[in-house]
Amino acid sequence: MRAVIWEAPGKLATTEVADPAPRHGELVIQVSACGICGTDLHIADGEFPPTPYPIIPGHEFAGRVAARGDGIPPGWRDGDRAAVDPSLFCGYCPMCHSGRGNLCENWNAIGDTVNGAFADYVAVPAANAYHLPDSVNDAQGALIEPLSCAVHGLRRIGPVTGHDLLLTGAGTMGLLLLQLLTNAGARSVSVVDRKPSRLAAATAAGAKEVAEDVSGLDGRTFGVVVDATGAPAAIEAGFGALDRGGRLLVFGVTSADAAVSLSPFRIYNDEITVLGSMAVLNSFGAAADLMAAGSIDTSPLLGMPFTISPGTGQRPQRRGHQSPGHPRANTVSVDTSPGPEPYPDPSAQEGRHQGVLLTGADGADGPKAFYIHIEARPGKTGEVRQMLHDILGCVLDEPATGPWFGVQYSPTTFGIFEVFTNLSGRQAHVDGGGGDIFRDLERMNAILAHPAHVYRLDVLMSKQVFTT
């Protein structure tokens, strides 16, 4: 079968491997769709300690039963459609015995510690498989796993009926949480995110008000705050917006060494509850039922599909820096072929600031443009602005000279700069004011990617040119 394999951190291959054979109590699933999670990016970088290499990643997936082992419970037939909970708990450690398998001392997961679903087939415990009705398509089936994480998070929060809530982060998980919180009876949900397109999606999904920063909410306070960003500054801002007696759920994943500053006096004096939510715990079935019932609008959550193709991929050198206390920039090269649809316009592409490299191929089919996302540290926005001016020879928010198409700036909690340029094939030199694009990129890497200046600097390549 075909499979995508991380042979080592930063080294990706798509190749042929042996088909899995079902053991006792297992099903083999022919994979129809598999999502890419933030954890997959950490695995790509070698930053997820439980992961061994080589490994086939992929833990958000759905497909059809292709083979059955001995001891399968009744009700499963070849060809049945299924979504799969990737959790593999040992069942005998103190955490498992206390009913908290997601905190298992011997925790494993399909696609994280054992071979997963970035392949034609994957073997799974039958106990982890859930039937999919025809009303749920394959891509929606793959979304059941992240939805199950959100369901567990909702259970950790407790009752929200009649409460005003603040949600920081309107990415995939944030939009799932928004829909769950609204359906659970929240009186209102206000949403903060830096990207206007995400705020528009949040408004369409039921947010009462939206803002690019907590400070844009006019000093309102909330009984419940949910952080779906994993950004320490967002967590701190959310804590500051809590009512007395409020609850803060830290749902987004930070780096292991991240730190936040929360007032212990406020936690004591205002009886504030701070909670975490880790992955999936007996919530997959409920998530599958919600998806089958049509309770979740998946239209803003699904991106462009890719298919597996033979070849190899080498993770390119990251043009960024890991600063203490913040997730580092991720730039991933996946050697796949696009689906039947063309690439979307990169200037409107959701999630482009995550730094996912759409293609690394040279030649006529190679990248046509760069998109660069830079987040300045608080207080350093002016310095970063000047550095960009010096490097690119252009004034922000005005047409750039030379090869640089444009630079935009968003004045939020972190100064966010977005840089665009079009390429002619992969020619390194373009006549005009800016000169050599790749020289400019190296200068940005050397000057901007410094912990004193920026939190992250990500580079994305696109197969389409940017247009006005």
C-alpha cells in the first residue's frame, strides 16, 4: 500500500509498504480521509516525545472496513463505513483505573505512537471504531476526532447555560467549540482572533461579537473564558477578562516550556477556576452522534484535499526561530499531488499563517509566490517595522518596490506583518529595487528571527500568484 512516513524528524517519504493484517480484535480500515492536526506538525519537528521513528502519522480519519480479525464484535461487515478514536489506553495504570484514560501513564495513540492513517490502510482496535451513517461524508468523519476533543473540553468547563462566554481563537477547534458552547445554552459567545476571515466565520457560526484583541471588547468581563490558541498572551488576556467566580479553560496547546503570569491573589480572592482539557475521554461516541445529527456546520472547517503520490519529501530549513515560551514556526513540505480542484487563492487561504508549505517542487510546477507571516513581540513592533523597511526597501501598507508584491501590518496584541511576493518560476534574482528575493529572505531570517524581536516567522510557498 502507499503510505506517508516520517523516517526521522524533518525527513518525509511517500512510499510503498506492506498492507497491515488484522490481529485478534482488530479491523483494517481503508482510509477515505485523514486530517492534519497541530500534533502532526510537532511530530514532523521531532517535538512530540512519545513518537518513535519511522512512523506513519495520521490520527483524524475515517474510511471503510477492508478486513476483520478474530474476535470482532457482531455488527461489523466488510465495506462498513467507520470513524476511529485513535486513543490507546493501557487500562491498568492508576489513571486508567480512576477512569481518566486520557491521562494514561502508558498512553499511546494511532498515528502518534503507532502507525496511523496517512496511508491506504490502517489496523485499529474494533472497540475504537464507530459506524458512520451515509449522512456523514468522509471529510466530516475525519472531523469527528477533533470534535471529540472539543466535547471533552465542554464537559470540563461544566454548565454554561445562561452565561456570557469569551472564546479566544477561531481556528478549527475554536469554531467547533463555538458551536458546542452555543448549542449548550450559552447566553452569548464573544470571539477574539487576529484574522478577519476567521472572525467572519465565527460571526456566521453564532458569535455575538468579534474583535481582533480582547481590548477591543470595551472592558467586558465574562463568566467563562475558553482559550483555543495556546498563546500565552491570549491566555493571560482571557484570565484578565474573567468575572469574579469565573472559569478559565486552557484548551489550546502551548509548547512544553511555555509560561503564563496569572495572579494567585485573584484566583484566591475571586474564586477563579483554571482548568485544562487533554485530548479525548469517552467523548468520541457523543461527537459521532452530533455529526450524524447535523449539529455541526463543517463548511468553514474543511480545506483543500490532497492525495498520496509516490516520492520523497525533505522538510526544508525553517526560516524562523524558537523563542522561549512560544511555539516555534512550522514549515512542512509534504510530497503529495493536489486533488482535482485547483489551489485556492493564497491571499484568502485559511490557516496560511501556520506556515504550511504547499509544494516544494522545482520547475514549471514549482511555487509561484511566497507568503511570509511575522509576529513581533510586544513593544518591538516599531523595530520590526523598520527592519522590514530596511530589508525590502518598501513602505508598509503601500505597493512594494522590486520583486516584493506588498507588505501589510495588523496592529494587534502582537504586531503581525504579512509579506507577499510573486516569483517567476524559482529564479533567485529579480531585477528592480528589492533585488534578490532569496537574499532578502536570508536577511529576514538573520535579523528578524531573533527572540528579542519576534515570536515567529513563517514562510509559505504557493502554486498561485497573488493578485490585487
